[in-house]
Amino acid sequence: MKQLNVKNMVTAAVCLALCLVLPFLTGQIPQIGSALSPMHIPVLLAGFLCGPWWAMAAGLIAPLLRHILFHMPPLITAVAMCFELGTYGLVSGLLYRRLPKRNSSIYLSLIIAMAAGRVVWGIVRALLSGASGEPFTWAMFLAGAFFNAVPGIVVHIVLIPLLVMALRRAGFFGRTSPVPA
């Protein structure tokens, strides 16, 4: 059990490090970076790899740590992202642990986690806008959570299940029998 906890902690730390580094790959063109949401990938992946609690911790920490170290994302965005990414890690990890170990469960866990995280982001953004006096409308929520995020949503739905399935086949999750589609 102790070996599993160390493995999960190290996996969460690697995912946290990826949250700090991946935005540099897309950061030169801000529109691409915000559309692909590179910080979301490691946190969603952490939910599958190290479970809900470690993934939630990585998601809660990553945006604020990145803001402190690199002044990006802006503070209000970072705070809202903390809750969004924390929700991603928590929900993807909880669902993946509870659902049957099928490839379809990876997709279901991922899609529900992404929807839940975006709703939480919208709620936190609305609360922050009320406190700061900046407007946050329904149209701004839909644009930020869905319409402008379509490229990232597509990348996440394609990439993350492929990575989880590949890691499962490689034995990352321990001894498992082949999983039916």
C-alpha cells in the first residue's frame, strides 16, 4: 500500500510539472494556448493514473503555482482554473475507479469530468465577477467553457483515452487482463 501511495504521489507530481511546462508549447500564440487548454491534459490524465485525491491536489495547485512562477494565467483566471482543474481530477478519478474497467468507461469518465469542471469554472467565475465588479454573462460562460474550447475538447477526447489505454497495456496500472472495448 505504501508503494502505491508513493507511485501516486510521484505520478501527481509529474502531472503537476507537465501543467507548468505544457503551456510553453502553445504560449507563443495565446489563442492556440487558450483553445487547446494544455494544463487540462495532465490533470485529467492524473485522475486516471493516480486517483481522485492526488489529481484534485495537482489541479488545485497548478494554476496558482503557474501564476506565481510565470505570471500566467492572470490571477482571476488562475483562481477559477484551480476549481475547474481540481474538479477535473476529482471527478475523472472517482468515476474511473467506480466504473467497469472498459475503454468506454474512460470516455464516459472524461466527458463527465470535463462537463463538471466547466460548470464549476463558470460558477467560480460568476462569484469572482460579483466580487470584482467585472461582468460575467451567460454568453461569456458559453464562449469560455464550450464554444472557444472546442479544439481543446476534441484534443482531450482523442488524446487522453489513447494515453490511458496505452499505459494500461504497458502495465502502468498493475497486472490487469486485456480490457474489452
